[in-house]
Amino acid sequence: MEGRHDASDTPTPGPVEPVDSGDPRLDPFRSLRDPELVRAGEGAGWFIGEQLLVLERMLARPGTTISILASPRMADRARALRDASADPSPPLLVADDDVLESIVGFDLHRGLLALGRRPDDGLARIEARLAEPRGERKRPVALLACEEIRNIDNIGLLFRNAAAFGIDGVLLSPGCHDPLYRKSLRVSIGHAIDIPFTRLSPWPDALEALCRRFDVDLLGTALDPEATPLGQVSARARIALLVGSEFPGLTRGAKSVCDELVRIPMAADVDSLNVGVASAVCLARLREPWLDVR
């Protein structure tokens, strides 16, 4: 009968299982501080999330979460979050605190980790948003482009800013830090899971080509005296804001492909702002006309 709820449509929650240190399902969680293992995880197509807020975002995208690992004190909260989510099927593995510490290599005081599948559709999702029409005009869009942002906290903060200002996608140069690295993901409060991102190569030629293809104005942040003060930048509906590391700034090649360079006016005795702060200042100004603000 139409409209009748079928109990078989409701996903069955996954098991809750105690595990010991020898369980092979714990292998991806081992020695998380080892950079070689982190790089291996990126290549193998998985990532590690930490804390409840990140797990919540992982579970909101069905098929992302492979398994959850929790201490006994966090097991009930993790189970409740999982069972109420759009994806309750991943198994919840429960291990004592000493087992967790022996596995991950440090005191996991948050008592919660999750193994996830890396998205492989970032570029496709970004291009779909850029191509989406709105009536007779092209849809307003905004991208955040990052050149050689290698700091763990900064890459996470940039994704948090991207979420706050309605960014449609993040474009990374080849040398940027991994947004899904455990600590970066924690700083982003899980937004690196929600916002599509992709690495572009060759850089910056691929960045320029993408912007030209979809009629997006590329604005580069710079300290150059000839750069346009932020308050004088004309309103644009389709932009990509390009940011670089705090001290070196954008490379000459990256500047050369920009439609306009912009700067934040600052007191004479201040050299620069942290890239996370600078991007927030710029995005707040550039995105305000198109944001559905609270």
C-alpha cells in the first residue's frame, strides 16, 4: 500500500563488539603519529576521524564510515550517535583505554576514533556546482583556492572558514597538507568531509583553466602595494579566492594567473595576518551579498 512504512527500509544498526589489541580490524588505527602511515592511508583510500562532532559528520554521509573505535566510557555515546544517524551500519569496536593507547601510540583522552573512506568525487562535485544554472543566469558560486598550505591547523581552519562563508569547493595545490588528516579534520570540525575538495596539477595552470572554463574570477590575496584594498573590490557573483602561506605568500606564477590581487589594509607596523584569519576577513567581505545569513 502506498505510504505504508516498511520495516525493512530501516537500516539495521551494526554490531557492538569488544576487541583486543590483536584484532586485524584495528590495523589502520595503529601508530597514528607515524607520517608514513598517514601517507599510506591517503593512498589506500581511508582516513581517521576523531571526536564526536567529526563522527557525526562522517555518519551523515552514508558509506563514509567503515568502523568506529571507542573506549568503554565513550561507547554508549558513540552507539547512540551511530544508531540515530543516516548510516547506523558500521560496527562499533570497544577497547579498553590501555589497549587504545598501545594501538594509536598516545593517550587518546577523547576515547573515540572512526575509520572512513576517502571521497573520490571532489572535482566532479565542484564542477557540477559550477555548471549549475539558476534561471537565465549562472548560479553564484565561490571557491577557496589554497597554495602550499602545509600547516596542519591552518588547512583545517580554512575548511571551517569555507563552511562558514558558503564556499562551494576547495582547490588545493599539490603541496597542501591533507585536509582529512586526523588533526586537520578535528580543527575543521569535520567540515572537510562536507565540502568537496580536489588537488589540481599542474599548478597554477590547472587552477586558471578551471576558472576560465566556468567563468569564475580568480582573486589572489597579496601584500603587494598595487593590490586592490579589500573594501574597493567590486562585488562579484562568481569568485575563487586564492590564499598562500603567511610568510612566502603567493608564488609569482600564481599571481600571474589571477584576475585581480587584493589586500587587507593594516596598520603600518604589522606585516601580515595568519592565513586562516586573512581568508575569513576576505570571505566575509566578498561573500556577504550572497550569503543566507542568520
